[in-house]
Amino acid sequence: MTIAILEPFSGIAGDMTLGALVDLGLDQDWLRGLPARLGLDGVTVRIERVRRAGLDCAKVDFDVPPQPHGRHLRQIREIVERSDAPREVKARADEAFMAIASVEASIHGVTIDRVHLHEVGAVDAILDVVGATWGFNLLGVSDVFCSTIAVGDGTVRAAHGTLPVPAPATLRLLEGLRVRTGPDGAGELVTPTGAALVKVLARGAPPESYIVRRSGYGAGTKDFADRPNALRIVLADLVPAASDGVEELVLLAADVDDMEPEYLAGAADALRAAGALDVVLLPSLMKKGRPGARIEVLARPADAEALERALFTETTTIGVRRSRVLRHALPREMRSVEVRGHAVRMKIVAMPDGARRVKPEYDDVVRLAEVTGVTLREAVTAAREAAERVAADRVFHSAGAP
């Protein structure tokens, strides 16, 4: 199984992703022909070799004639749909644009169909999303993983004034992903397009072990003197598990009896944000009859050390137990569907008998009920109906648990 590992040590953007894919061997003539496949007349593609702090990289740019200042989601979907891209590529690209439109709608307090996507609705962003999604497909990549994302620092000048890095839409897209600030003086390193690609394509942190096949570097526009501004993508073969769907994980456990419940719940949220696959709080009875709680954290082996440190930092425990466990997980994937003009994330699980089980994300359903004025039960029903249609129409492509 061929996997791709994104290493955004200097952030990630759509053009950086395309550059790294070209450096990995993506057909340059195919990329030059992509605008025509999308019906984007007059657009030319420039591919060149550049150096970033001495590191040889591929750089991809688009020369675009005058275009509309942004587009609505419906217009972007029409462009993608009329192309000859494979069905799964169109679905992934649509998810990326849906994710961006959803956060923009939420930030500005409007419905998805009214959002006017400026930067992301531009021709180069459309080419970035479709090109990257299609490029992974052409390179035979089955799954994408992503290491910690460097987001930069400082502020950025936007249409709504000076804003801290990451900008609001980018930060919303990064929710649930592992990030770090800096490097110092870097400015903005992650674009909404780059964040959306990670959100949609990446299953999580890289696996503990894999066989490296080759690597590629895609240059960003900035050229720092002291560090390469580039995205590295590693193509690798995944080391097969002992049996299909079974993976070895680490279970971290700690007991506390001196934390108030709301702070304990906050610690669980912080552990999930730090990369835990699951966090469970169990009531327990401590010495001298004191009520307490056991915190169990399920982690990938590569994340165990960091999550153990987080347990000591976020809770009052003075000891953490560690054990290795085997988990058999059903294949699943997250999809966003549009329900009454709003995006709702769905978890679609492939059952052993080939059936599919669909469950809408609770927070999204609550938000849908609030903004549309329907009851929570009505929102859940509408979301399930939309998700069932998606599940019935689409081949399941995930190869394991995220």
C-alpha cells in the first residue's frame, strides 16, 4: 500500500503541494493540461526548479488572465463536475471546497450558498485543490498522513483588517489537526487551501513505521535565508499489520481524585487536540473512599511520549501507566454533506457485511438546528437522509481507521 506523508515544517499551501507532487514524479505535461480539462481557458502553468535556502525544489505557478473576483460554491462545483476527473477525485475536491465554504459561512454568519469565495474561488486555488487531489490519485496513493503543521507567526493583512496568524478561516480549518507556532519571523505559512487539503486528505499523524520510497519538495513563494520554505512529501509503503484492520496502539492510564469535573473534561479535550485517538473518563473509588476518575488515553506509538507529557501537564496525576494494546477498527471516513444550506460532517463506517453505518457529528447537527430553527430531532433526520444518499452513491475508499 502506497502512502503519502506530508511534512509541513514550513507550512502548507496549494502550490507547495503541487510542487512536491511534481518533484515526486507527477507528469508535468498532465499538470500543464489541467486548466483545459477544467475548462479554464487562457491559463498557463509554469513549472521550474528553484532553491530555498540551498534546497532544490519544484515551483508551480499559474498565469491567469483576468477573472471574476471570486466565485460561489455552486460555480466552483460546476467547474469541477464538467471535468474528466475520476469520481473519487471530484468527491474529495468537493469536500475541500465544502469545508472552506462552511467555515467562511460560519465566520460571516451566512449560509453556504451565499458565501462568495474570494481567494479560494480564484482560478489558481481551484487548480491547486483539484490538481493536488488528482495528483495523489495518479501517483497511486491510497492514504495521506500529516505531521505537525508549522503555522507561522505575526499578523496578516486581510480584507477585514489586520488579523493574527493563522487567519480566522485557516484556523477553523485546522481544528483537530496538530499544529505549532513559528518559526519566528515567518509570517503566514498556511493558506486556507493548504489547510483544507490536509483536513480532507490526511487521516492523522504518520504511522510509526513505514518503508520510504522517495521524497519531493515543493517551494513556497517566500525565500528565507536561514531555512528552506518548502513542503516535503514522502511516498512510502505501509508496513502491513499482523491482520487486516488490527493495529498496535498504546494505552495510557492515570488516576486523579483532586480535579473538579469541568477541569477534567477540559483536560480530556486538550488530550484529544494533542493527537489522542480516544480519551475515556471512568469513575473510580480511590484510597480512603475518595471518589476519583481514571483517564484512559488511546494513542499511536509515535504520539505516546507527547501525550504522556500532556497528561502530566493537563491533569493533577503524579503517575501514568503505559501498556500496548491491539485495536481492531472498522474502515471509516468523514464526509461533509450539505443540509439545508449548511455543512454537516458525517462518519461513514463500512461494516463487515458490506453495509454502511452513517452518523452525523453532534456539534454540526446542533448548529444546524440553531441556525435553521428546527428541532434537534428534525435536524438529525435531515442530516441522516442526506448522508444515506451520499453513502449509497459512493464507493467506500478508506482503508482503515483514521
